[in-house]
Amino acid sequence: MRTSAVRDPAVVLNPATAGVGIIHALGIAGVPIITVGRRWPPLLGRFSKFPFQHFTYDANRESLDTVLLRVSEQIEGRGVLFPAIDMDLEVLVRERERLAERFHVPAAPHIGKRIFDKDWQYELAAKTGVPIPRTLKFRAGETPDIAEMRFPLIVKPTARTAESGGEAFRLRVMADHAEWTSCLNDLAAQFPGKEFQLAENIPGEPTQLHTVGCYADRSGRVLRTYTGRKVSQRPYTHGDASIAETIPPDPRVVGYARALLEAARFHGISQVEFKLDPRDGEYRLIEINGRSWSWVKLPAFSGVNLPLIQYYDLTGDPRLQEALSSPQRHDYFLIRDFLVRLNDLDVERKAIAELSRSKQRVSAVELPSEPLLNGVHRLAAFLNAYSGGRLEWLTRLNRSADKLQESVDSHGSALP
């Protein structure tokens, strides 16, 4: 049983799919890892063999920043924080000053909460000459003038942070004026005064959604970029990647991502997503995701290990240059098995078969050397798909996870 304190660990927060990707990216390189996650819902990362310790906490009783400061008392040196969801990044942004005494916090204080603001991102794009969809912002209850905009239109909250009112919905697409009128009425009734962004929806397939993954250092200089794209997603028109692939870089889109991040002096890992507009062949900014994203594992297996680069940079590890110079390989693709199963689409089965002929397959969660994690993931995917929306299985899985946590970490790694 491992009881000694770990030095300068990578601290992966609430490790679900993206967090597992971070764990695997760091674990295969031998980086010391700990996880800090809520007891509910049960998170896949607690079943990985790579973390030195798994700390859990009751989110109804303690905030993440308070828990992190308690965890800092049980480690040596300074941990490097790896947020995997917006909710956790928001905490790091808000509590950066007090956390920075014991952790490397990959967030730029001068940007702060604006990183979540779609309007700020589009204003930044306008200043740096990066193309964007035609857009406007409004508050629920208002009726904006859309005379110069083309359907279909897409509406999103300008931010989904707790300070902005929390979650509303991810997005809504309107095909015509009737659907737009219905949307306005719903917004006015359900979210009065909340700010939203309206934009023209760029037509096309998921394969036109290109990602530039980046790491920028404390000064805001982009040290490394990765290029990939979605192959499919759930929901198919707008959603999370179910299949993604690494592709050769297009200098235009890489240049756009660098311009945005360096103009903002961004710090940390980011996903800058663009859509290739078939009407004029231009890449248009969709959003800047200011943290690791759900398929960050694919860049690591393709030679661009962004979590490792961040860890080496912030800890001053001399192996940074080796990680930065590793060439990007284009012969890998990634599958989120659970989303593929839920989609159950012929187009995805054909895409997987075609990609398998020339590229190596990577699972977003599973790894051959992780039998426990693989088993839990498959069980959870099965129960999610066939439970009919009932959540009793989550309760049972969470209780089992708590028992496992107590058994494995009986010397203080589970926080009381």
C-alpha cells in the first residue's frame, strides 16, 4: 500500500472522460498523479491504476477550493492542477490567488471569468482578424433584430458559469421564424434577463469541425499545437465528439488559434474549435474551450501530449523540450464507445470501418493495461444505455466505489 506523500503531483480534478484522458496522457509518461473528485456521481478516474491516490469529497458540504487546500497538506512540493470541466475551471479562476500558494494554477488572472464568455471570444476574434459567424447578443425577454441574419440560427447562453446564472441549455437551433418566435417565448418565460448569443449556424457535417489543441505558457506564448477534427458526434448535428481523428495541420487554422490565444495572453491547455464553412472555404471560430476537452487523449497518443507539456513546463522539468519536439502522427483516431452505442448510426459504423483500415484506434476511456477501469466503463455504458433513464444503478455503483475507496485508501486518501 502506498502511504508516502507524493511530490509535485499532477492533480486531476473530477476525472470523467476528459479526466481519464489526462490521467492516461500523464500516466504513460510516469508522471505522479492524484485525483480529487466528488463522491457523487461516481467518476471513472477513481478506477484507474495510474493515480498515486484518489481523494474524494462531499460536494454538498465542501467546495473544491477548500478541499484542494486540505489536499495540499498531504502532498510535498507544488501540485499542477488539471481541470476537466468548466465548473472546476471556474473555481480555479475565482480562487486562483489562494490556490496558487500550493499549486500551479493554469489560468490567466487578467482574463479571469471572461474565458467562458462567448461574446468576449468573438470580440477577441474580431480584433485579431479571425473569421466568425454573423452573431449578436440579447437578453431573454428582448426581441433582437435578425433581418440581416440567415436561417438556420443557433442560440447559446453567453456563459454557463455559476456567476452568470448556471446552466440553461447547451444550444438550440431554429430552422425558421416560427421556431425563432417559439424560442424567444421560452427564453422569456424560463430565463428572464439571462444573456444569450445568437449566431448563424454554419451548414455542413461534423467532419468540418476542426480542433486546434494548444498549450500556452505563463507569458501567453503558445508552445505547442495539435490538429484534429470530429468525424461524428452526439447529437449528430451539434454535440460531443463520438469519433475524432488526428489530421495534418492547415497553417491557416493553426495561425488563427495562435493569434487568438497570444493576443489574449491565455495560459494553460485549450481547445480552439473552428468550422470550415463550405460556402466560402473559410474557417470560422466556434469557441475557445479554456481547458482539456473530452478527447484530449487522442493528441497524446498522436505525439502531442499537451497535459505532459503543461506538467513539464510548470514544474521546470528539462524533458519539456523533448516533449515539444515530438512530431505529430496522423495515424490515430478515437472513439467514445458509449456515445457511438447511443447514436447507433450506420454512418458511424462505416466511418469506424474505414478509419480502421489506415489508422490505429484509441478508446477515450479504456486502455489495455487498465482491466478494472475497462470493466467499470463497460458496465456503466451498458447500464446507461439500457436502464431506460432509471438511476438506481448509479447509486449502487457509487456505493461500491465508496467501499473500494475505503479499502484501497484506508490511510487518509479519502477525505473525511
